[in-house]
Amino acid sequence: MRKLLTVLAALASLSLTNCGYNTIQTNDEQLKSAWSEVLNQYQRRADLVPNLVATVKGEANFEQDTLRQVVEARAKATSVQVTPETLNNPEAFQKFQQAQGELSSALSRLLVVSERYPDLKANQSFRDLRVQLEGTENRITVARNRYIQAVQQYNVLARSFPSNLTAMVFGYQPKANFTVQNEAQISVPPTVDFGRSAASAPAPVPAAPSPSAPASTTLTR
């Protein structure tokens, strides 16, 4: 009897291995790790915004509408609730993506508008925060790209035969991903040329459009 049980256990193990169970487990863990890094970098950016806003407020007559948009976009981005099920819910993921995209747009506008304020551009605190923000935007781009690749690998496995049967039995669903259209729009970090003269400052900037398809999460305030 024990021999029979041992043989059956070995056959079951071999069957799971051949059906991609172990590979699904590996890809799922890699995907979770990539997603955690995305959230970590978005949180890092959210933490920079209050100091950036406080520094800009010190500039007399700075456009209040621009500041308001940044504050409101951050509040929206940090209010989106992120749970383990977010990756399994395209609608919730879209909400997260959209909120983060709107914050990216608002910050980009703020940096462009700051070109018209020489004293602000010369402020060392503002310059330091701008460098930190730019670095964080680059990290966000890297983290998003890694997540996109991890999701692609996982989803191919979850949808391919016979591993899709294993995924179905154990409840591994295809995961939501960042859209290609939005990725092209958001992955370019905001750039500011602090060497430009005041005379060459741009004309008033029209309101920045909201990203077409960004996403949703709960970052701490």
C-alpha cells in the first residue's frame, strides 16, 4: 500500500511539473516582486510632492492653478486602494494607472511653468527636488517595464496549453498590464532645462491633457 501511495505521489508530482505548475509559481513570484517595485517607486514620488509644492509656494505669484492640479492629482493617486486582487481586476488596475498618469501630467506641467520664474529656478531646494523627482520618474519607468515583461511571461503561460489547465485548476488568472499606448506617453520622464534664459521662457502653457489610459492603487499619504 505504501509503495502504491509513493508511486501515485511521484506520478502526481511529475504531472504537475509537466503541466507547468512550478513555472507558474516562479513567474507569479517574479510578477509580484515587479509589482511591489512599481508601487515602491510611485510611493517615493508621492513622498516628494509635498516638499516640492511647499518650495514652489515660496515663489511669489506662482500659478495657483498649477499647484492645485498637482495637489489634487497626488491626493487622487494616494487615495486609490491597492489590494492583491488589483492585478486580477482590469477595472481597478485601470483606475490606478489613470490616477498615476494624471499625477505625472500635473508634475510635468509644474516643471514647465517653473521655467518662467528665474528666482525659483535658482532656488537650491527646488533644484535638488527636481533632480530627485527626475530620478524617481526614471526608476518608475524601469519598474514599469520590468512589470510589463513579468506579466507578459506569466500571461503567456496562464493562457497556453497545457499550463492553462493547471492555472485554471489552481486559480491563477491572467494579470492586468499597463497599456502600450499609455506606456509610450508616461514612460518619458519630465525634463527641464535650467540653463535657459528668462527671455527664452515659453509662452503660457495650456492645460495639460489627462493621459488616455493610466491606472489605480492605494499609496500611503
